[in-house]
Amino acid sequence: MSLHIVLGLADQKPTTEPVVVYVGRSGAMARAAIDAATTQRLLIFSNPMGLPKNNPKAVANAAKAKAVAGVAAAAAATKAKEEADSTAALVDENKRLSARVAELEASAAKKK
């Protein structure tokens, strides 16, 4: 199977950022993308060869991401607990006020 990578450049300047025109395995789709491209310059790579490398920072980065996710999960759990406590307090206050309203209504009915 082949791999086609087509990058487009808007101009000839060395600081121009490339845009992805096509990445995939179909040569026909790569040619269609090239025909439809509006960039001035195209960089076409068919069957590019790469060097497989191990990322020496992968383990440290994964541990860091896991720690960040753990902190985020703890913060979300704390926020959820605070919201639940706040909701429970509001429900209790609503019940207390409803009972007080019922007392006042009963008191007003007796006075009539």
C-alpha cells in the first residue's frame, strides 16, 4: 500500500506555513486534491520513508497526563459534591419555607 502526502504553500516565502492538501492512500484522490488545490506551490510525497523512533519522553508525558487527569477528576468530584450539597440545602430551605407558609395560612384561616 502506498501513502500520499500533499502539502500546499501559499507563496514562495520560507516563512509560509504549509497547509495539508491531502493525506491518504488513494493516488486518484491525491491527484484530484492536487487539481483542486488553490495554493501556488505543492509538496508531494509518495511512499515517504520515515525513521521509526522511540519517544524517550513518552512515559514521563503519560504520567504527567495521568496526574493532570486525576487532578481534574478530583476537582470535578469536589464541584459535583458542592453542587449536591448546595442543592440539598436549597431543598431543605424550600421545605422549611413551605411549612412556614402553611402555618401562616392556617393561622390566617383561623382568624377569619
